Amino acid sequence: MTAKGFFISFEGGEGAGKTTQIKRLKDWLESSGHAVILTREPGGTPEAEKIRDLLVKRDGGNWDGLTELLLFFAARRHHVETLIKPAMAEGKVVICDRFADSTEAYQCFGHGVSTDIYAQIKTIVLGDFAPNLTFLLDVPVNIGLKRSKRVNDSTTVLSDAEVEDRFERLDVSFHEKLRQGFLTIAARETNRFKVIDALQSLDEITTCIENAVNDRLQDNV
Ligand code: T5A
């Protein structure tokens, strides 16, 4: 258990390897005696998971970029206030698969919503609350999409409408824009971000992540 809670987010385009690394990080932290909460966005609470369905399922709805942004922040407010902050108050390490940087990358850099609007709504919803550490797993778009497609193709129990690929199905230029968006955001906040070349092997990436978390957790005591 840490003296204070600690909040780690993972970001990246489709199929960057976030989910795989998050599971490894959770196991490693727990084996070192930390209490860990693993969560995701959009979603993380029953209410926010309902909003997730509107956003990521193939038949979720035909939203414009600003409406999407508002839905992501509505889900995020519930998630932060009812799950993330209470867990941190108990001294837990919270690991979140995507957070607000995904909204700036996908809805602003990808769909063209103004970054001023993003900044204003972020301030209303989050104030100055932010992850202590953010990993950006950076992978070329064609490779990430191939990895992600393999995962969705293997979800044979879901009907077409239920498959979570509403963003994955957008064209390659959209994914290129959001990849550059993530790199721009990371370059702006070098203290919070650690950018990782996600073409490395699973074990090499895990080692980078564990080393960075170890350093930051020592500073957090
Ligand atoms: N979204 C989300 C927004 O538009 N705005 C927002 O504000 C938010 C929060 C849902 C969607 O919502 C959008 C973005 C998304 O489109 P999601 O549920 O996180 O987001 O969905 P994805 O990012 O699409 O999740 P994926 O499962 O596709 O990607 P992951 O989690 O990054 O990748 P992972 O770990 O599942 O790995 C995919 C495959 O690659 C292999 C794995 O074994 C797996 O088969 N792999 C590797 N192979 C070789 N080398 C490596 N290093 C590998 N790492 C993983």
C-alpha cells in the first residue's frame, strides 16, 4: 500500500498493447504488496459502462465529435468521483486503460473538436485532477490496427452490433492524426508522460513500465 494513492493511465492508438501491459503491471504491483484497482475508460462504473456502449459499440450511435466529447466527459466525471478518487483516498494504486488524453487525441486531433472547448470542459469536470504518471504506448498505425483486428475477429460470441470497433473502423488518416496528437500531448507534458516504443517485445515494454513505476512510487511516499 502506498502512503498516498497513485494514479497511472495508459494511452495509445488501437492495438498498442495497453490491456496486455496493464494486466502485467497489476500482477507485479500486487506481488510487491500494493493494493491495486484496475479500471478503464470509457466505463469503469456500471453507469459509465452504459455510456461506453453508446460510444464504442458498432451500433452505439452516430455522434458528432463534440457530442462524443461530452459523453466521454459525462462518463469520466462519474468514474473519477465514485471510483478513482475514493480508491486513491484509501492509498490504492489506480491503473486506468485510457483517460482524458484519449479525448484530446481522438475527439480533438482526430475529429477536429476545438482544443479550447476540450480544455474548458476538462477544467469543469476534472479541475486540476490528473494522472500521476501516463504511459503512451506508441505503435505505427498499420501494426496497431492489425493487432486490434485480430482481437475483435476472435470475439465470436458477440453479434456484429455488439463488437467494440466503432473507432477502429475509421480510416487510416484518422488514426495517423490521433497518433501525432498523442505524441504532441506527451511532448507538452514530459513530467507526466513516459513514451514507450510499442514495437518492442512484450517483456522489454514490461521492464520499461516497471522501472518507471518503481521510480515514481518511491517519490510518492
Ligand atoms: N476513446 C476512448 C475515445 O475516442 N475517446 C476517449 O476519451 C476514450 C477514453 C475504446 C475506444 O474508445 C475511444 C478509443 C477506442 O477506440 P479501448 O477499449 O481501450 O478504447 O479499445 P482499444 O484501444 O481499441 O483496445 P485494444 O484492445 O485494441 O488495444 P490495446 O489494449 O492497446 O491492445 P491489447 O493489449 O489488447 O493488444 C492487442 C493485441 O496485440 C498483441 C496482444 O497480444 C493482442 O493480441 N500485442 C502485441 N503483439 C506483439 N508485440 C507487442 N509488444 C504486443 N503488445 C500487444
